[in-house]
Amino acid sequence: MPAVLRTRKTVTTLSDGRELIYFDEIGAPPRTPLPDRRNLPSVDLTTQMRRDLLTGEWVTVAQHRQTRTYLPPDDECPLDPSTETRLTEIPDPSYDVVVFENRFPSFAGLPGGEPVPSEAGGPMFSQAAGIGRCEVVCFTSDHDGAFSALSPARARTVIDAWVDRTRELSARPGIEQVFVFENRGREIGVTLSHPHGQIYGYPYVTPRTTTMLAEARAYRERTGGNLFADLLAAEIAAGERIVTRSAHWTAFVPFAARWPMEVHLYPNRQVPDLAALDDAELDDLSSVYLEILRRMEGAYPDSLPYIAGWYQAPVHADRDLAHLHLQVISIRRAPGKLKYLAGSESSMGAWINDLMPEDVAALLRSVSVPPA
Amino acid sequence: MPAVLRTRKTVTTLSDGRELIYFDEIGAPPRTPLPDRRNLPSVDLTTQMRRDLLTGEWVTVAQHRQTRTYLPPDDECPLDPSTETRLTEIPDPSYDVVVFENRFPSFAGLPGGEPVPSEAGGPMFSQAAGIGRCEVVCFTSDHDGAFSALSPARARTVIDAWVDRTRELSARPGIEQVFVFENRGREIGVTLSHPHGQIYGYPYVTPRTTTMLAEARAYRERTGGNLFADLLAAEIAAGERIVTRSAHWTAFVPFAARWPMEVHLYPNRQVPDLAALDDAELDDLSSVYLEILRRMEGAYPDSLPYIAGWYQAPVHADRDLAHLHLQVISIRRAPGKLKYLAGSESSMGAWINDLMPEDVAALLRSVSVPPA
């Protein structure tokens, strides 16, 4: 049974018309949202999707993103709560978790629109408006915090926000896939250090998901089984790449890891997306995800840049083939050394990993983490 | 008619058994190669390919690469010629262009072997030995040089070496695709600053090439035409993204560019690979390629990291479908700012570009370059 979320939502609107949603923890004082006093000019959005005929994939051009906020000093962080003397993206003086529409989105536009491809430039030049939704999720008002430093209760509030946004964006016409993710660390280009993640509502099924589902379809035709579930079972049986298991979740370094640090986290039950998890699975997730991040950061205490991304089923297709899971990847290959995607990966898509997945799993198991 | 190469080859062997080939320009004094006096220990190669069932792709694990030479000081560069007091990878005191087997290769092994997949670990864990060939190509003995600073005659010698290696590696059993490329710039992780490129002989057709050829096959079935040739013709007809044209080559920023700086260079005639170019095309290439690099570096004089990669037909398949071309890409999106592959690109394969391809083409056309 889908979970009952434990947060209290308060919806408001920023001065340029963008939506902002407070997710307060149960027991927090009632909130009457303050108005945004900034009189923000609206950003001229010029998002366009173009079809790359060499791969069959959409590429998005979002020119207005060139002017986005870039590594602001700590005392100008737009994700801090507002104060008497400084107005930020969040009008209120405090928050638990807050979600708002990105001011410099890769995809934008009113709900109800679906991109209509145009070949006005000729059949080799197919394009469409980049209609979709990009949201920012602030995990805490503590500028110097990190997801890994949240309490399990706050982690659950963030996860509840993910579930809520997955449900809401999935219901909007034109959105085909909801992607919940966190980019963490300056080494991977994060332009705001305040702990936050993002949510993309894509107007198409992403290339990686399309590839995975094609493999899963072929696998089902060949064997009758579910590719993801069978892989999970095989990793559990092999054992040597398991990082941790809980009542409802299993984390492992995959047999064919591409990144020097890569952990996959699967619910033990096959579900299409975050919105389908039940209450016990969500509670369990808040502890096991904290444990994974703490093990990863514990393995490289100096700095572990990472990307954590949720692989969810498309909204309108293949929901029985897909299997919700999280992939946390890092370019850290050693203290002081990063993995770069050079010619083989960037040009040919041919991945070379310098680390044995079994060794990485053993390293992660060896990190001692305090209980969440 | 395939070109007659203009270089004189001298083949020798390094102390650990790796092959080294001098490509001297016509008119250079005769060479009697000096022996390698280093008594190098051989590197324990542990290259393994693993099948990623979620994508159907091979991922290579090359653990010994963790110990590769990393950002050595200028006076310890292993790609300089040897001197009386310092022995490097190149035993002779001078060279024009030199190619040798990489000491820390992603693929290695004797010719004649083909990888035999093993499912000893069970059907979900298919693996094979990473048999193939990785070579280093030094463009000049000038440690502080750059490809863009070569003379057209030297550029032609490098190109002749590419042609020679494409021919030779294509003839080796087990090699399915030859990839000629250059990674340039510390920002993309280049660990040796000496001007050099690389050549990979893969034991499989790479994922990107597989995808492109599938699209080209579907396009031919749909239209009867060649996808690459029709795209080239459409870009020439559109005109606005053309960077430069010569007698035999056309360079443009593609309509659906993924990277903030991306230039594709096509021969006007459809050929499968570098080995099929004729003498006039090779001569022309040495000028037009220098012009492209000079325009790109002229656009961002402070620093332009780039990856230049040749898309060649597989050795044994689809040689009529493929169309040789070069893609030069850069992560530079503005002075002082780089494009990073974060969640959308790294996890979902969904690309967001902040720059309009038409603007990038105009920028490149506006750079004034001295004639090569």
C-alpha cells in the first residue's frame, strides 16, 4: 500500500511566478508563508530540444543557463532562508525541507503542453520546445550540512518530498519520466554548495532508461524473468560485492561497475518508482541510504564528490519491466585523484574502470559507521 | 586509391618487450635505433572485460592502470627523447613522430587471441579477457608543443602514422575497431602534458559506434540514403553552422551538439576509415585540421581542453554504412567555466547544452587564424 507521507505541505509562489513548497516535519509550528519581497525579473527561457540523428536521442539547448548563479560566496547563498537584511530564494526565515522551481531550468513551461516536433529546418533538423519541469530540493537550512549528516527523521522528510514530487509530476500531461537526483561536490561542477538535490520532469524517456528497458524486454523474452530482479538475486547469491542489506533494501557494487566508486541500492520488492514504496520501505530507506553515504564518504574523508540518481520507471510505459533503484557514483579513484571521462568514454562510450568492484565493496564494508 | 605514406618507419623493441616505431619524415637522416637501456620490469596486466547486463555493453576493468604515471614534473617526462643522463620511453635522442605500446594499457595481449566470454560466475556475470592494443603517439619531441603548433608537414606525418596504425591494427585477429584520438588539457584529466595522442584497438565494436550504425541502418531502410552523407549535405545546405570548408573536407558545429564546443569534420567523400583516404585528402586534412584546432584554441586563448576522436568503421562490419569523421569536443563553456557531466548526463544520458550551436559556429568563424 503506498505510504502516507509524514510531512505538512505549504504551497506558495515566488515573485516571478515560480512555485515553492515547504515540507515541514510533523510537530513543526504552523506556517503562514511570507511573501517573496524581491520583485525578481523573469528569466527569458529559451529551452529547445534537438534530435541528434546519429544516436536518435534528444539533446536540450538551454541558453539562459549560461547566466546561472556560479559559486557564490557563502554569505550570498540563494538556498539559505531569508533574513531581515538578505532575501534569498526561500522567503521564510526557517525551513525543514523546501522544493521550488529552478530559476534557470533545463526544461520549463506550463503543464498541459506536450512538445510537438517541428521539422521546419528540414527532415535532418527536428526540434521541439523543451517543455518540462526542473525543481530544486533543499535538504536543510544548514548551509554547511550534507545529506549524510541529516537525522533519519529529516532524511525521511526529504524522501517524502521525493515521493510527493514523483506523484505530482507524474500526473502532469507531457511529463514522461521523473528523475530525482543529487549532485554533490565542486569536483563534479556543483555551483551551489548548500545541501540540495534536484528533480527533473523530462518530456521524454531518457536515453539510459530506454536502453535499460530494451535490455530488460529482450531478457524477459529470452528467459521469462525480470532483468533487474534477477540481477539483484544474483548479486545477493554471489555476496562478494554486497555493501549492506536491510529488511527491505540491498546495496551492492555492480559486477560491471563503470565508475571507480559505484553503489546500486535496490528495494527487495520490485516496484516501478518511489511513489509505489510502502511506509516500512520508506522508513528503512532513510536509514540505509544514510549508511551508504556515510560509508562512501568514510572511504575518502577528504572529499567524495558524488552523483546519486534514482532510476524510476517511465510514467506511461514499461512500468512492469522497470525496477526502481538508486545508483550512487563517484569520480574519486584514489585520495587526490579523480577519474575523468576522456576519449574512450566520452567519444566511444567504451568504459575503462581502474578499480575492481570486489575491492571497492570490501573497502566500503570496512568503513566503520555510527548507527544512523 | 589509398595514399602512399610519406614517412620512413623504423621498428624496435623496448626492454620489457613492447613495440616502438619511429615515423621519420622523408629527408631525415637514416636511423639506427638505440637499445632501451632501462631494464624495465614488466607490468602485471590484469585487464578484464565484464558485460553490463543493464545496457548490454562491455565495461573494462584495468586495475594495473591505478599505478600509471601521474602528472610528472617537466624534467621527468617519459615522452621526451632520451638523453645521456635521463632514459625515457623513447631510447633515441631525437624523433619526428613515434608510436609505442602503452605501458599501462586498457587492452593488451598477443595478436591472434580473441576474447572468449566466460560465464563461470553464472549467467548474470559474463566476462572475457581484455585482449586488444593500446598505443601512444608522440606528435613532436618538443615537450611544450601542441598539435595546433605543428607545421603542416609534421601534421601530415602524424596523420600518416594514424593511417599506418589503422591499417596494421585492422589486420590483427581479434581487433574489431580502431580508435585514433587525442586528449588534451589537464582539465580533462590528461596525466602527461607532452603533445601526444593515443590509439586503441578494441576487441569489440564500441557502444557509440554500435548506436550510430543502428541509426544509419534504420535510416537506410527508411530512405535508401546514407545517414552521415545526408547529414553532411544538409549541414552544407543550411550553412549557418559551417566552420570551414576545404577542397576535400567540411567542418561544422552539429545541429544537436552536446558539448559547449563541438566540431565535426567530414571528408566530402564517404570512406570507412583513415586508411581509405587518398593522398590529396590526407594533404588537405593536415591543413584543415590545423585550422580547426587554431580556431578552437583562438576562441579561448587561456585554455581549451579538448578530446579529438576519429569515428572509423568497424574492421569487419558495416563498412558501407559508416562514414569516417572526426569529432572534436571541449568542456569549455566560457572563460573560467567548464561544462561538467552531472546527474542528467551521467545518470540518464540526457544532455543539456548551454550554448546555441549557431553561436558557437559564428564564434569559431570569427577567430582570425594565420594560414597553416
